[in-house]
Amino acid sequence: MNFHKYHGTANDFILIDNRELHIKNDTDLIAGLCDRRKGIGADGLILLENSDKADFKMVYFNSDGNLSSMCGNGGRCIASFAYAMNICGKKTTFEAPDGHHQALIDATDYVHLSMGDTKNPDKLEDRTYFLDTGSPHVVKFVDDIDLVDVYQKGKAIRYQEKFQSLGGTNVNFVQIIDNEIHMRTYERGVEAETYSCGTGVTAAGIVAHFADKIKQEKIKVNTKGGKLAVSFSADHLYTNITLSGPVAFVFKGELDEFTK
């Protein structure tokens, strides 16, 4: 089995060309491949498959081996992977768990990914909001991002009863500094803090605008893994949403066999 490793602001993924459907939905195998001690190591695994409606189809698994919802950084990575494999050009359309997305690779190799339209965020309590940007997200404003116990506080929110019908939620802690977002994320399915989360960045940008903490419709976002940007049009709904940032190819390899 051939595989490629990519990351988008240190949110890292195993990418596999599965157009011949050699890889099935095997939870234990996928979790083993994503294991950072016994496998390749990644926040998730992405299969590129054929589509009769777009250039290709993206199938996304969290590092626990389970099928998951949309992954923004994963979507940017698979667009770069597909271009490197000569499956598409620098502009592409692909199927994802939440519908169709367009991606554009610019002259600086930044990948700009269209995200689905979304309604206004729901306010849960003071300084805390909920929004689905292809995956469910809680966004909580804090006074000092460096002092947050992301694992303990994120896990407590992720497993709250009101989110269980969604399979739990991702949790983002956000601080606004000089009109930019600084954020950290507890990601469901990884069950830990990740260095970046694309749908989380998208949610944080929209919530910051909705809560009137940032007025512009293009927002810079700082994650532990690097800088991203989210832009949108805001008029009752949030539309024309784009997630932008760098993607990096890390390495490729071949597995002759793998023991789960």
C-alpha cells in the first residue's frame, strides 16, 4: 500500500489513492495507521476515491479509525495531493462528507478551500457559541489562551449530553489580540488538542464576527501549527466562506504489511 503524508498548519494526515478501492472501512486498521507509536502517525486518514459528480471524492477518518464529518485542513491537503497526482489542475471541485467543495492552489502554493454556507451561530451562554461548519464546533472566548487546560476543559464540553446526538462536538478556545484570532482546539475523534483545525478556524472566524468582536469579513487566525485565514460574506447568513492557508507534503512510503 502506497501512502503520502501531508500537513496543513501541523494538522497532519495520511493520504491514500483509493480509486481502486483497496482500502475498506476497517476501523482497527485505520486507527493503527494513525497511531504515532505503532503506525505512521496522523490526526486522520483520507482516502481519495472516484466520483461521477466531481474531480474526486474525499473520504475522511479521524485518528480513532471512525468515519467523520468534514475536515477543512484535510480538504486543503487532499486538493494539493490530487494536483500532485495529476488528478486535477490547480482549481478543482471534489465531493466531501458535507457536500461539494472548490479548491484553488495559488502561485504561493496556498490552498483556498470553499466551505459550505452556514446560519448564524447559536449562543449557548456568556462568551460561548455553537456553530456547524461541516463539523460541529463550540467556540468559547477566553482571557488568556495560554492558560487554558484544553484537554480537560475541551473534553468536558465535548461529552456534554446536549451534543451526544451529534456524536459530540469539537471545542475551540479563542482569544482576540490586535484584531486577530488566537485559538486552541480539542478535536473529537482525536480526543486531544490538535495543532490546527480547519473547520474550527472557520467557526471561530464566523463567531468572532457574529459576536461583534471583529468587524471585517476576512480574519487572520493563529493556531499552534501556523497561520490561516477565513473570509466570508455576512448578511443574515454566512456565505462565500473560504478557508486559506499553507499545505506541505511531508513524505511518502509503502507498507508491505501492517499488524493492527
